[in-house]
Amino acid sequence: MRGMAALIIKDWRLIIRNRLLLVVLVIYPFLIMGVIGAAFGDAGRPVPIALVNMDGADTGEAAWTGIETDEAQGLQRRFRRRGGSVREYEGMEEAMAAMAVGEVNVLLASADTDGTAAWLGAELSRDEIDAIEQDLRGEADAWHEFSTAEEAAASLEEGRSDVLFAVWEEDYPYIAETIWLEGENHDASALVQRFGRDVTEIREYASERLARDDLKRGRVDAVIVLPRGFVHALKTLDEVAVLNVIIDQSNLVKAEFAETSIRGFTSRIKDGVVRNKTEAVVAGLYVLVSGGDFFGTEVTGLEQIRENLLDLKEATGDRPDMQGKVDVGIELAETVIADIEDAAAYLRGTALPIELEVSSVAGRVLSAKDAVVPSLIALSILWTGVLCGAILMVIEDEEGMRVRLGLTEMGAFSLVGSKLLLATAVVFAQSAVMLALAVAVFGVFASNALLALVIIAAASFSCIGIGLVIAAFARQVAGAVVLSVLVSFPLIFMTGAVFPLSQMPGFMQWIARAIPLTYAIEALSGVMLRGEALADVAWQTGALLAFGAGLLALGSFLVRRRSV
């Protein structure tokens, strides 16, 4: 036991003397918890949401609708019949010019069999506009709404819509209505702003295209599109108001945060709308039971009818045949009263006025494996790149090669640059194999695999530069490995791979922008999952190359300084 105690004392002194080991055992846990606390400490901040409100009537603005249908020619014929004096135009510009000067107030465009578009215009009443809108809804396989004429025209040209319909917003059926909830009158935009302000930061956009662009850039976490007639559908008993939600599924954590927040505040809207609807309908149903005004008609309630039948039964005590008929009436009244009460309870429990229609900015539903692969590749580049860069430099020290190379005319820049290029090639090959296996074997979605390889090369270049800088502070391979782990591990929590950047405090977001891995994850997710082109990720690619060049220069300086 005495020998064991002596060994423990000896090992303890060894730990105290070894500063690197002391950092790992004592200080590093506090460092990691500090990083996590700083990154996640502001987790309650509102989720940034883009709002596109199409349920508004701006004077002088046209509402554009597109549908996918096999009945384009039939709808064109019906439009001609309903429109009376229908005018034909050569193209969109001529048709819009006629609408602008008041020649017509409605336009309909449909794709002909030869691929050209037929543009028709007419001057219609609001009832006739409503009838045409119902014709379109009845034949639509898919319904699209557009913020601008350019978006609508592109949809027709690209074959995403077979029929376009345009009408002045102030004439569009059931647009820009308001609803009374919790003591206030709300239009569509105010409704979302009012109920979502506790959990989201709403930013309004003029068009869906602009909102989608900011979603791709990470400036917002989701897009809410309020379709035309949204509030009207909320108020009716026979419709469900559809709320279009677009999320970025390339980041599963961010997408989950955003969707959960949206479902949370829309459930509050549901509760308020359901309460208003059921109170009105249930009040009407109970008028049938107790009597009174039933939507403008004075009715005698079933309870009063039952009381009258009971009095009649008592008055006809000497006529059993009459009492039998009265009993049937009393039983019927009691059954109807019970059914009305059951119907009221059922209505309270089943009225669901809002339905979320969730789609992905990628244009397709992404699975978990699709979304996680870009981050896994980026993390692999970080770990292996930092380790490879650091170990290559330190091995040279251990074998005395750097001293011998120092006697030659090669400078520190050439010494560090050779390691950078070699390690970049190794890490690139490893990551390229990972990407190929993910796509070929596991069926992972990658819309632009070739461009992803370009991003991988740039990311490898920058992350290996970190390893070269670390190598300047290590004398042995073991020390280089430990330092690489110490540096790399906290970076995982600061780049958006684990937690959305939008939910971090502002100063942590600035720190994240100083880490190459942040740009690697964004660029890989963009080109693999969102179908982005090189121009869309040029900023991230440039940042990765700049980091690599800067770290190469810094590594060369530290090596030269250490050699002196």
C-alpha cells in the first residue's frame, strides 16, 4: 500500500507539471460548457419567420392565380361563354396593357396544344368573377398563387401552370376580410403578427420569391404564405383555411424549431376561431331547444314544446289513445334535445379551421439521411483535416527533417505549403469517397454532386490550415493530436451543425462566421439539397479559400518564428 501511495503522489505531480494534461483534465470541461452555454444560452429568442400576405387588396394591383389541369381548353370555352364580349391578345404585355387602361378587368391565359399561350380578356361583374374562380377550383389538380405577373408568366412558360387567371385584387372574391378574435379585429397579416409575436420574429415580404431567397441564405428559418381568401375560409363552417409553410429541410434542427413554433401559435389561432364558430353555432342549436331568435326567425323551443305536450297529456287523462300519441311526441322532443346537445359537444371537439401545408425549399421532401450527410462530410473534413495537417508537420519535427530542410534554400512558406497541398489531396479523396458511397449505396439525394466536390476541396484547404497552425505549438505527435481534439470539438457547437445559428446570441453568430466549417456546411447543404449553383455559393466558397490562404500564411509565419 505504501508503494501504491508513492506512485499516486508521483503521478499527481506529473499531472501538475504537464500543463497540457492539466488543461484537458481541469480547464477543458469548463471551456466546453462555456461554449455550449454561450451558444445555447439564448435558446428562447424568437424564430425568424418570413410572411408573405396575399390576402390583401391593394388598389391597382392584380391578383394572379395559376392552376394545373387537363381541362385548359374547356375552361377557355367556359370563360368565353361567361365573359360575353371577350377580347383576344397577342401576348402578356398587350393583355396587361389593356387591363391597365380599363379595357378589361379580367384576364385568362391558357396553354394551347402547340405550346403557345392564348390570352383572353373580359369586363365582368363580381358575381361573374366569382363564378369563373369556382370553375377554376373545380378543375384544378393543383392551385398556385403568385405575387407578381412575372412569377405567373414564368409558371406558364415552364409548364408548372396550364391556366393563368388575373383580376384586380379589390375585385377578387372574399379577399382582405377581417376576423374578430380576443377583443380585436384582425386581417390576415395582423392575425399572424398578433398570435406569433411571442415565439417568432415576423418579417413581411412583398413576394414569395424574395422570401424563399432569404430562406436559402439563412436569414429566416421558414416562410409562411397566406393565400387569398385565408380569413374568409377561417370564418366559414364548410372550409378549411390552408396555411402554406416552406421550411429548409437541409437543416433538420432549424426546420424542427421553425415548424414547432408555427404549429404552436397557429394552434392558438385555431382555438380562438373554433371558439367563435362553435359559440355561434351552438347558440343557434340551443335556440332550437329553449326558443328565441334563430338567425332572424323567432322559433318555439323544443323544451317549450315538450312542456306543452306534458300539459296535453295531463289534460287527456281520460283518453288513453290520445295519451299514447302524446307520449310519442314527448319522446321525440327529448331525443332531439339530446341529439342537439351531442352535436354541440361534437362540434366543439372536431372543428379544425386551419391546415398547415408544409413543403421544402428544396422542392422535394428530404429524409433525415439526406439532410445529415452534408454536415457529416463537413465534420469529417474538420476532424481529419486538422489532424492530418498537424501530424504531417510534427512528424517532420520528430524525425529531424525540418532541421535538415532548414539548411536548404526552401523557405517556411514552401515547407508549410507542401503539407497543405498533400493533406488537401488526402482529405479531399476521403470526403469524395464518402459522398460517392452516400449517393450510390445509401441513395442520399445530391442535386449537384460535382459542385459538391468543389466545395469539399475548398473546405479541405481551409480546415487543414487550422492543423498547420496547431502544429506550431506541438513538439510531438501525441501533443498535436490532443491539441487538434481540443480545438476541433468546441467548433462543432459553434457552426450550426448542432444548433441553428439563428437561435444563438448575436456575438456567437459573429464567432461562427469566423470558422471555416460554418461556410462548408452552408455551401454543401445548398448545392446538395437545395439545388443551388456556383453563383449561389460563391460567397461561401470564396470564404473557404480565403481562410485557407490566410491560415497558410499564418502557419508559415509561426513555423519561421519557431525555427529562429
